[in-house]
Amino acid sequence: MKKHFIKFISFFMAIFILIPTISLADTFGVEDKFTSYLVINSDSGEILGEYESEKVLPIASITKLMTYNIVKDSIKAGKISLTDEVTITKEMAEIPGSSFNLKEGEVLTVDDLLKGMLVVSGNDAAKALAITVGGNEEAFVKLMNKKAEEIGLEHAKFYNASGYPVDDKENEMSTKDICKMTDYILKEYPEILDYSKIRILDYPSRGFKRKSSIPLLGEVKGVDGLKTGTTDKAGHCVVTTMKVNENTKEKPYRVIIVAMGASSKEERDKADKYIAEYIRQNFGIVNLTTKDEEYSTLRVNSSQTRDVKVYVDETVTKMVDKSKGINYVEKVDDNIKAPFKAGEKIGTLTIMNGGKPVKEVGLVVKEDYKKASFFTRVRRSLSWAFRLTRELLYV
């Protein structure tokens, strides 16, 4: 990153550059495919792309991520275990919509029901888990809403454990809330990926075999989850999780993609795949500046030592879109005058990615610079004026 160039600064000349507000977010060009989407680096929290992420929307079966969370909380508290057996009741089995084909009277473990809920999005499995944990679904829903408040989901509202519409009511959240919930679950209960990575759920003894409802598994390298959701009102929605740069020389990171409201499954999966592939091919974690690295030399007439070396005051390593290029914009006070003390900030450096600022750092001097004498400053100014006049005469 080291760059050396001379900037002439005097009473007659100054540098002034306007810098726009810093923002990490961008769009992926699929705004006509989704009502809303948000893409983040889960490891750093950086937003890689977003569109209408504050909009509150029906979430359909994405609800089941919160249901999983509450079940895992109950297991963690020692109230139930994965091996506990659940006898399926008529109430559990008869919920409409996507199904794990539960039958009244059959016995399955909590682990079986989690697989049925997460891999094939069984509404019946979600209801069975809710009743098992809460005693009834209404009590379980209270736990869901309490958890949403606890982890800071500002717009979450749950009416049931499955996401299936009931009496014109649908569970709802903002896309940003869904992303926050997903990030929380991945860090609190990363074993959810052991379920979401299952491509085919096969129970020969039950006569049940079905492909996972999660798109991109096996299609895009690194994708290992996580959940889809579809209702007439919600449209076709998806939460995709993906590990990038695993087993490579580059620094690995995890991405969460939340995309809502596509008009069809095919359109959702195609646009979701486009985002995932674009990230894999173009995004990376890059060292952009190194603290105490010399950045440039400024020519300052008022300084006894005319050439003033400036250094970056912060190491910056960030996620960037490498296909869009990285450049640096230096800004120095137009009234800059010596003397300078070692460590003094005399300017800023804005790091740009694709024409958008991603980070601003300070430019500092590392040694003392004394003020030039009055006669030295006058001589330098006259010399500069003479050269300028001569150049103008020969234009």
C-alpha cells in the first residue's frame, strides 16, 4: 500500500476533498427478484449487501429457526433431551402444509423431530416439538416472543411454532431481525448445521424418504444451510449460510444471506445462487493499511524540514469486493502549518472500494518538525511565485 508522492502546500495552495458518508453496504443487482435481502459476514458483522432490510415481512417457515432455538434452550436447561421419546397426538399430526408425515400414535425422538422440522420443514414436527417443550403451543409461542425480545429482535412477532398462516395471522420479522436471529443461533448452537447439511432424510421404517428443502446444498461450494419458507403472503424466502475460503490460503469467513419475497421457488434459488457465487468469486478479507507504515511525503513550506513524512495510524483489515478495486483518498487541512509534534494527526486517509468509502484512518507524523524561520518561508514563497509566473509566461 505504500505510496510516495509530493504534495506542495503553502499559503497559496491547499488540498480540499469532500468525502461521502462511510457505508459498507452495497446491492447485488437482484432487487427485482426479492422484496428485501441482507447479506453479512457473520464473523465480523460487516454488511456485504442489503436492500429494504428494515421492512417487516411475513417469514413463513423461517419461523422454525426460532423454534429450534427454544428447543435447544430447553435441552440446555436439562428439561428435555435429544433422546426423549414423543408420542404423536392427533393435534400434532393434523396441521396442514409441509409435513414430516407424522401419524397419530407413532413414537419418535426429539432428535427425529428436529430433523423433520429442519430438513424437510415439517409443520407437524414443529408443532410436536412446541407441545413437548411448552405443554401447549400457546405457551411455547410466549417463549419464542420472549426470546426474540431477549436477543434484540425489534420487529419479531410470533403466533405459532411452524410459520403456517392461522386466521390470517402470520409470523413476521424484518430481514435484519432474521439475519440477527440466524447469527445468534449459529454462534449459540452451531450444531444446527449438522441438521441442515443433511441432503436426504431417510426413515425406511416409516416409509419416509425426501430430499432436503434447502437449496444450493451440493450446488455451491461451502453452502451448509439453512432454511426456506413459503406462503402466499410471504412469497418464496430463504436463509442461506456458507463458509468461504475454507481450506485455502485466504482467511475463511462465514456468510449469511437472507432473501425474502421471491415470486417463485426457481427465481428465489437462481438469485440466491447468484449472490452466493458472486461472494465466493469476488469478496475477500484484505489488509488495507498497516499502522506506522509510511504513506506519503508532504511538502510544507512552513516546516524547517520541508518534506514532512506522514504515516497511517491504524491497521485496517476488512472485507472488500476485490473486483471493484481499492483506492485511497488523502485529505489534509488546507491551513496546515508547522510546527508538528510527533504523533500529531495532520490529515485523514479514506479507503475506497468500488468508489464507496469503507474506512477512514488518520495520517500522523512520527517525529517533531520545527517551524521554518520567517526569511526561509518568504524565500520559498517567492521562489514558488517566480516559477509559477515563468510557467504562465511560456504557456
